[in-house]
Amino acid sequence: MRALLIRDLRLATRAGGGFGLALAFFLIVCTLVPFGVGPEGGTLSRIAPGILWVGALLSCLLSLDRIFALDFEDGSLDLLATAPLPLEGAVAIKALAHWLVTGLPLALSAPVFALLLHLPGPAYPWLVASLILGTPALSMLGAFGAAVTVGLRRGGLLLSLLVLPLYVPTLIFGAEAVRRGAAGADPVAPLVFLAAITLATLALAPFAAAAALRVNLR
Amino acid sequence: MSLLAVRDLAVARGGLRAVEGVSFSLDPGGALVLRGPNGIGKTTLLRTLAGLQPAVAGVIEAAPDAIAYAGHSDGLKPALTVTENLRFWSEIFGGPDIAAALEAMNLRELAARPAHALSAGQKRRLGLARLMVTGRPVWLLDEPTVSLDRASVALFAAMLRAHLGRGGAAVIATHIELGLPEAEILELGPYRARETRRESRPAGFNEAFG
């Protein structure tokens, strides 16, 4: 298991691995929005929680199809499926690797991008907390979508449409936690819901994804 | 005690039966060469034996974790070096050290080279070396000698013979002579499925919607 995690991280950080793609996309969203809606601080700080969460979610979406597609093309997925490692474990590890190279950097760098959007000061810790709690669910659900669409030509399009509705609960509670933090209200309730969604996803999605992979490898 | 026994096996590709009624058993040290025209179902048969797809009918008896599969693609990552690729599979399968495998397929000089800088034949040699680090007794080989030159085919035959000598077994789909006189040959032609009726359910998502 550790070997698979190390390999995926190594592949992601080497040339052509796509590390930084999500961050760059997040930066683009956060710099373009002020140009689009105008520079008034009042407007920006009101929409900042939503924009930050939508931006993070779309950045995650960008690299999802790589989770299994590359392994499928070069035959590694066949070999992993015949390896002693359970396929459910392989799926979980690959989703973890995806989170470590997209979700975690997004969460840690979000405060910098939040400056561009005039996010009110008290919301910063809640922004980081909500992203750290919420993005694992995005990676895991994405791994499920990637498993269902692996091997399809232009599967990326179908993948996005497939996981988008699954992302909605995470987005609602994540953005709500940041919004409450910005308004000085208590953000614990949406954070608890966010954590519950993530935990349920982590518990169920590996099995669904592994089942989908088995069908697609036939 | 046979390593792999197959009784009355039928396999399907794309919902159509390819071959049916195949039976054989492999003892330690045994090799079986699958022959037959293109499209008869050699790859499908090997993938079924590897557990990648279910058999339509019949029984496959093999010890758990006995089978190592080597298909058309080698499962290499272009960004990783030869050593890193091989060590990864060794750790995943919990197999033996990679030194012997590097030696057997004459890859030592290429050990530090990234896989994207290898030629097709060198990649194949690395893909075959992977079999050694799985530490598994039954090798399923699908056209293992594609893009190998004559010297590399000899290397591979020597590696295969050493594997059989250690009590391993192999099922090989190939058209060329490997120089394994002890190998049994199974012509798949007579086992071609007679009726080409569709299996009732599509085999997968891709087939249903692709």
C-alpha cells in the first residue's frame, strides 16, 4: 500500500505529472472573479465564501480523470487487479494520493487566494478547516466517478457530469461554514455535517469504485 | 498436485462466446503453449484465467495468489526509472529482490534510465522481468516475444526455463518457436464456440454504452 502511495506521489510531482494544475486553476478563478464582478470590497466579501468553495471544487474536478485513466492505458490497472493488494485498498490509496496533491495544497493555500476576494478576517480559519474536512470527499467521490468511466473515450466529460451532483452536499455545507465564519456566527454545525459526509464517502466509495473497476476491466 | 487446473472452460469476449470446452491441467514445471488464429480468444482465455473477467462456464482451480499475468501492455510508468518500476511491482507483490530479475533480462546497464527512454524491445524486457519479482508460480504470458530481438527471445526462454525448473508453470500464447521442447501445445481451433449467440447481459459499462 505504501509503495502505491509513494509511486503515485512520485508520478504526480515529476515532469508532466500535473501537480500544481489544480492550484493554478484555483489562482485563475480567484484572480478573474474580482475583474468580473468589480472591485468593491463589500460585494466581494459577500460572495467570497461561495466563490472560494466553487473554485476549489472545480480545481479538484480538473485532474480526476487521471486517477485511473493512465493506469488503465499502460496496463498497470490489470496488474494491480491481480496483485495481492485488495482493489478497494488500491482505490482508497489512489484517492488519498489525489487528495495529497490537489485537496491539501488547495486547503493550505486558500487563505492567500482569499485575500484577493476580501474574505472577512474571522472566516480564515474556518475556510482552511472546511476545505481540509471537505476535499477528501471530493477526491474519493472523484475516484468513484473515474472508476465508472475508466476506458471510455472522452470519459472526462461524463465523469464531470457524474460527480457534479455528488459534490453538491459538500459544497453547500463547506461554503455555509465559511459564510457563517465570515458573519461571526457559529460555523460548527455545517462543519459537523461536512465531516459526516466525508466520513460516509470514505467508508462507502472505495467499495463502489472497486466494483466499477472490476466490471470495466473485463 | 497441479498448480492450475481447468475443466470445460468457456470464455466470452464482448458478450460472445469465444472458445468453449477447454480442459487442461498444469503441474509444477509444466508449460502450455496456446495456438490459434487471430481472434480465436487466446487473450480472453488468459484474462479469464488471471481472474480479470468471469468464466462463462466451467471451473478454474488455482491456489489463491498463484497467478502472475503479463498482457499486451507492460504496466510501466514512463516517468519512473527501470529500477523504480521494477521495485514498485516487487513491493506490491511482496516478491523477491529485483537484482536477479534485472540480471535475467539483461537490464542492469539500463537500471537508472527512465522508462520513456527505452526502446519497445527494452520495455518488453522490463515487463517480462516484472514476472520474476511477483514471486508467483503460474505465469500467464500473452505474446511475450512481441518486439524482442533474437538474443532477447533466447534470454526470455532461459528465464522461463529457470522458472519451470524452480517448480513454476506457464501458459503462453505465442506464434513463434520458443525452443521449449517440453512444452505441450494446445490448438484452440477445435474449441471455437459453435453458436455465436449473445450472452444475455452486456459484460460491462463500456460495452453497454460505448
